[in-house]
Amino acid sequence: MKFILLYLFYALILSFALKQGALYSRVKSDRKDGNNEKPERILVIGATGGTGQELVRQLLGREYQVTAFVRNPAGLKIEHPKLTIAQGNVLDYESVEKAVRGNDAVLSALGHKRFFYPTRILSKGTHNLLRAMEKFGVSRLVCETSLGIGNSAGRLGLYYTFFTIPVILPFYFWDKARQEKLITESNVNWTIVRPGVLTNNPKHGNFRHGPDIGSYIWTVRISRGDVAEFMICQLTDDTYLKMAVAVAK
Ligand SMILES: NC(=O)c1ccc[n+]([C@@H]2O[C@H](COP(=O)([O-])OP(=O)(O)OC[C@H]3O[C@@H](n4cnc5c(N)ncnc54)[C@H](OP(=O)(O)O)[C@@H]3O)[C@@H](O)[C@H]2O)c1
């Protein structure tokens, strides 16, 4: 009994820390005006991942010039005349800088599976990305993080709040909170996209978005295809500029 109470206390404290550690839905009132010109050359970070491959496919379908940032080119099963591969690692600043140069905007779907010990892959990688973007004046960043951080803490539902996040993902989510903080403190025109649990279901097109999406009780989900579509739309839509927006079905 004592153990259960202690555990619940830990889960609640973690949820509270994730709420405080990241940003609220809109952090700055000194909104930097977006550039409504359509960007043409887009860099995708995490391009071999589930959301990343969807981003690459959909961007190419919309005639964008795409640079896919990958650790292993064999992991990307897409070929297209408008697709360039940039091999590198987000932890290696030189390779990030090379990839960012010459692009108009960046879509990041960076993630990893090193769940059970402290890592800084998301925050350090994003630090390198922001540094290169600021250096070359690449101003638009749309970054996928997750529901469960900042003012969306608790909104992945009870199962995630009291089991998955405290037991499996505490370090991962803490690094995501650091990642969000870095983005909000940067000078780029950012949008943070916080999806519910990701599925590989076909793109549905019918999903909700806004600062208050999610449920404190049920697990909310969305397909990677829908997240990718939403992220791409942000390139030409300033509704959520300098905001964190949640997306779920
Ligand atoms: N899974 C969920 O239910 C869920 C829910 C909400 C939010 N999210 C978040 O959404 C994002 C995308 O998730 P996903 O499942 O679609 O992605 P994913 O399949 O986990 O892909 C992650 C991508 O990041 C790349 N990556 C990892 N470390 C890297 C490094 N050091 N340098 C360069 N690239 C690196 C991976 O490359 P490799 O292919 O080389 O490994 C891969 O391309 C993640 O941040 C995830 O946490 C996930």
C-alpha cells in the first residue's frame, strides 16, 4: 500500500515537473511575424523514422525540394528527383550545419528508442539544429514533440500518465521538455506539434488540433500520416506560429 502511494506520488510529481519544465501553449507576446512566402526547400530531420518518411513522401507529393537528414541512407526507401540525402548525426554539429545550409525551412521528427537511461539526444540535437538555422538565417521550424509536456501534461490519458511516462519514458520526456524549452528560447519562427500516441494507420484527414486537445482519462491517438500533413501545412500557415499545438483524432 505504502509502495503504491509512493509510486502515485512520483507519477504526479513527474507530471507536474513536465508541466513546469516545458512551455505553455503560447509563450511570447512579442510574436515575430512569419514569412508568408511559401518555402520551397525543406530539410527533414529524422527522415528515416515513421513520421519522417511520411513527411518526405508528402512533401515530394506537393512538389517541394526535400533534403532528408539521415544517419543511414539505406533506411530511407524513397527515391525521387527532388530528394537529396544529407548523411549525418544530429549530435555532430558539422553535419547538421551542412544539411541546414541552403534550405528555407526545417521539419523535425527526431526521436529514438533509448528509453531507460538519461539521454540528451533530442535537446542536444535540437541545440545543434537551432544553432545552424540561426547561422544561415533559416527561420521556420516545425518540430514534433509529444502530448504530455507543458500545458498538455496529463493529456495522454491515465495509462500514459501513471504507467508509460513514469516507468518507461521519464528520461525521454524530460529531454523532450528541455528540447521544447530550447526551441521557445530561440530566435526562429517555431511551431511545436504535440501528437497523441502515433499509429501507422492510413492518413485519415479528420483530426483535431489546438492547444487544449487530449484527454486526462483516455489515450488519444493519431496516425503519423496525419501528423505529417499537419506539420507540412504549418509551413504556409501562421496560425500556430510560436505556439505548441496538440493534434489527435
Ligand atoms: N510513438 C509514439 O506513440 C509517439 C507519440 C507522441 C510523440 N512521439 C514523438 O514523435 C516523434 C517521431 O516519432 P516516430 O515514431 O515517427 O519516429 P521514429 O520512428 O522513432 O524515428 C526517429 C527518427 O530520428 C532519427 N534519429 C535518432 N537519433 C538520431 C541522431 N542522433 N541523428 C540523426 N537522426 C537521429 C532516427 O534515425 P534512425 O532511423 O537512424 O534511427 C529516425 O529517423 C518522436 O519525437 C517521438 O517521441 C511518438
